[in-house]
Amino acid sequence: MTDNHQKYFHFTLGPVQSFVAQARRTRDFWAGSFLLSWLAGVAIEAVKVQGGAIIFPIPDKNFLAAINGEATKNLPQQGGIPNRFMADISHCKDFSGKAVTDAITKAWEAVCEQVWQLDKKGLQQDGNQKTRLIWELQTQKFWDMSWVITDNNDTSALDKRKNLRTHVPSIEFGYKCMMMTGYQELSGNATKNSGENRRKYWQTLAQLNKTGLDLSPKEQLCSIAYVKRRFVRIFHLVNTLIDVNNYELRVHGWHVPTNVPSVDYLAATPWLHNVLKHISEGDKQLAKHYATFYESAYQLIGTHSEAANHIKSIASLLTRQDKHYASLDGSIYFENHILNQKFFEHTESDDRAKAIKALRDLNRKTDSEPSPYYAILLMDGDSLGKQMGHQERQPIISHALNNFTNAAQNIVKDHDGFLIYAGGDDVLALFSLDNAMTAAVALQNNYKACFAAASTADVKVSSTLSGAINYCHIGSGLTHVLMDSHNLLDNIAKDTTGRNALAVRVWKPSGVAVQWRLPWDKVLQPSVVNEIKQSYNISLPNSVKSFDELPVIHALALAIAQQKYSDDNLSIFSTGFFYKTRQLMVMLQDMMQTKSLTDTQASKLLLAEYLQAGQFSKIEEQDKQRLIGIFEILIEQSRDYRSIIDDGRAELDLTSGQQLSGDAGILLRILGQKGLAKGDRS
């Protein structure tokens, strides 16, 4: 391109959601995101080698340096490059968009071929060619890449190109992959009575290649899923030279984690931290109980699979000598898992019984047990596409997002989470039940601060960040909930609540138990949190720096959890009252609309219902007034408020909030009791 006209290259790589979210393990989830980022980085390098300049977003320099083989320290361990970008190619002598897509194809083939060579003996048993044919068909036709070249920086042209949907996935026959929907598993045994042959193929594959923790002999995967599972073993060997429109591009891999925290481990970390903290402070009896538990648990498991996965607060309590104490697989902290032979199928019943007894003794000693819930947090910027249409705002947006991306990893770590991906205005991370909501607050606060800092006196850019939290029972299917996160974010936090919002769902094994959503203006109300603090003397969670960062419903859960009433020392959570709030809020809404019932009067009605449902022999007047205050806040947290976004700035829609939802009460109970209530119902 030798003329003086501006030329822009717009590119996107997919499929994103199906590649990332279709996962059987946490590592599959992480692997999909990492590989997608790496391939997007290859695309960026293929643009740069032709003389193009990336405009939006600013890519992670460290990630690109690693792809080029220039970085030797701090090699990226999480995805950090968005799958979509825009580049200025005005000064390129001869630019080829097809060369960019070809570079991705060749880089992907290099990874796939390394995995094939690693496991060839097991994959291609007895010289069977069917597996190789399936492998090539699936890997060569998986990626959906779209690009356009325009005379302006309007990003809508790429969206129109994507709508043409010219990508044709491979047509699959036979028995399907256990991870990736619609794809055939690799053995090629597709006849009606070939089940035994398929089982034998995968058992032999696991034995021949010594896949260990990478692959269960019972798993039957397609090539895409198999590469996601095994690429960590060979990624550092990837070193391929690619011809990009007559320019040379050498692409590298590097050492990446061979395992990541399991969801069981993440769910158990607040409990484990509490145990280790008391031991570090000199509780010798607790140390003895934990040592007994550890010995019986290690005899059952025989590995330290979480050795490299310690979250920040736990790592701070460990010495080199006792590091192994917190390295057992997370499943061992849950009695139901120990009883489940799917987890410990080759163990003796006596060994399981010993581990269960030791775990029960430990829980009695601490008067606690690990929550069976972990959290998936997905966050995304609001309406940035419209603001990108203003050329003068583009540099500010790019710099703000770059700073936000750089800060996201430390924010997630500080809240004892595991970062899956942070790039542009997107964040995806896993947490315990305790820390997800406060991490979301910290991320959205930082996001707004990054835009304020990047703005200039002449050009000010505002933007908001919406979030979705799926609290998941460890017995819930991971893939389904992962796929649901985008629905929760896009349809509930954004479309239904108007953006600048947080949406929450709680998943039990039976399905969705709770859905709750509010704009950030109502999620965070420092004055209300201060009232709760003064009335109930709550303490800040470890990962929260200020009460201003504590969500109202989180503060309320902390307050209620420590309240005891009556001579029987019953907790406010001891009744099924909170499970009735769906019906009660409908009743209150009708009464408030027809009889002009005030919030205080409505709270008194809730108090009467609560006392009637309980078994309280005595409750002081002061405690009644406290409960009325709790119920007033609960009613406010149950309203259907919405946001209004105007040019990136968010305001509360003053006409909203007329309807009430009962899910706030159920969420409050789950947060307060960490999902451990006996007789919990869905």
C-alpha cells in the first residue's frame, strides 16, 4: 500500500466461548484461554512483521516478547491478549490479511504436531490411520478467523464481516468427545458394538504415554480437547519459522504450568487458611489434629498435586519444611468426595474411613468445615465500542485498558484467586465463595481509576465495568456453568440491569438456586456499610482494605453470621425464614403498592414472620430493632434497580426499583453460612 490514504486492519479469532468454556477441569479452562491468547499474539506479530502498528488494544509486551523468544524471565502464565484487535497498516508496502490467518494456522499446527509426536505411540495404536485422519480433520478446520481492511477506524465493519459466518466446522460422525460438543473422540471406533474397543484404546493410550494426572483412562476426547489437555508438556518445544507475506516470523513457546488450582482446592482455601493460621500462632492441639489428618489423607492420595498452586494467603503461612501440608488435592477436604469412589476408586475402604474420621475430628476442633462452593468471576467493560468511534479517545482507552490489564493479576492474587485471563477490558478468574465479590469490587474500582488517570485535560473518557459471579457447588458441572457466565453477564448484568452492574447466580447440583443483580451504585453504599459496622462491630475480611470496598450484602452477611439469639444460642440463620423471602417479597410489594406501606413497616412485618418461623424462647427489644434494620437493608437490596449509561458515565435510573425480588434473602443466607446449612434446599 503506497498511497497516502489511511488503512486499518480489523481482526478477530474464534470460537472463544466454546474453546475456553468447554472444560472438564480447571486446567482445561485455563488452557483454552492461554492458547487463544497465544494465537492472537501470533496474529499481532504477523501484522507487525509486515509493518503494521497495533492501535487497539495495546497488547501485553511481555507476552509478545515471549512469542518472539526475547523474554527469558517472568514468562506469561495466563492469557493476556484479546482475540480482537485493530491495526494501522497505512505504511505497509504490501499487506496481506490472509498471511495473518495463515500464520495462526501454522502456529496452531506446530503445537498440535508436537502433542502428536509426544503421544504418537498411544494415539496411533497398531498403525491405525483412523486417529490421524480424525486429528487432521478436526485441528485443521477448527479456528474461525475474520478480518477486514477499511479506510477508517470504524470497528462495525468487522462485526458485519463476522455476521457472514463463512466458517464451516468439520462434519463429525461416531461417538462424541466428553469435553467438546459435537466432535468425535479420537479412537475412531464408531460402530454400534465398539464400546469395549474404545475403552481399551483410551486405557492403552494412558498406559503407553504415562499421561498420569493429565488423562483419565475413562476419558474419551477429540483432538482439540486432547491438545488442550496435553500441550503443557511440549509447549516449550514449539519453535517454528513462519513465512508471512515474504517476511520471516519465528514463533516460540515456553514453560507453562502443568497443573493449576482445582475448584475443590479454591473452595477449601478460606478454611485451610484459617486452620494453618491458628497452627502458625501456636495452637499445638490443632497442629496435632491436622498432622493426623494429613498422614491419613496422604496415604489415601499419595501425591501433592497442589504443590505449585498455593494462593497468596496460604503461601504466606508456609515454610519450606511444611509446604507439603497444604499441597494435597482439594478433593480430600470434602467428606463426600472421599466417600465417592470416582475420586478414590483404587483405595481401600479402611483408608477412606481413617481419612474421614481424621477430617471430622479436625472440623470439630476448628468448629468449621470448608465451604463446598467456589466462584467464577467474569467482568467486561460497558459500551466501549461506541466510544472507540471517537478517534481522539482511542489512545486514552488503549492506555487505560493496558494499565487495567497489568493491575488485574495482582488484584486477583490479593483476593486469593486464580487468574484465567486478563486482557483489554475482560477479566476471568476463579475464587472461593468468600472472596469473589470483594475482588469484583476491587477490579471495578481500579478500572474506573485507570480511565480517570489516562484522561487528559482536553479529552476525558469515562467507562464502567460490569461483572458476573457464578457461585458453584463443587458437585455442579463445570462446563455448563462456564458457558452460563457470559449469559449472566450479557443478559442480566448488562441488558436487564443497564450495565455498571453486578449479577450473581448460585448453582447447586440440582440447578440454579439464586439469581440476584444490582447496579454498582446499590451494591456499594459506604454509608450503609458504616451503619452495619457500627451496629454489629464487623471486621474486614483479610483481602479488603477499606469498608468502602465492602458490598452491602457482604457486610450484612458478616453481621448476621455473628448474631446469636435466645437462650439456645440460635443464629438468625437457624430457621427457614430466608427461603420464604421470595413469597414474602411478592406479598410486601403488593401491600406497598396498594397501601403505601413504608420500608420500616414492611420490615416489621418481616420481623413478625421471622419470629413466627423461629424457635426463640426469648428475644430482647434491642435485638428486635436490629433485625428491623437488617430487614430494611434486605428490602433495599431486593429492589430491581437499573443503571443508565450516557457516553460512558453511569447514573442510577430513578424510575427503577419498584419491583422486589426474594433472591437477596436466599443469597444472604448462603453467603452467611457459606453454603453449609444443614437441610439446604434448592
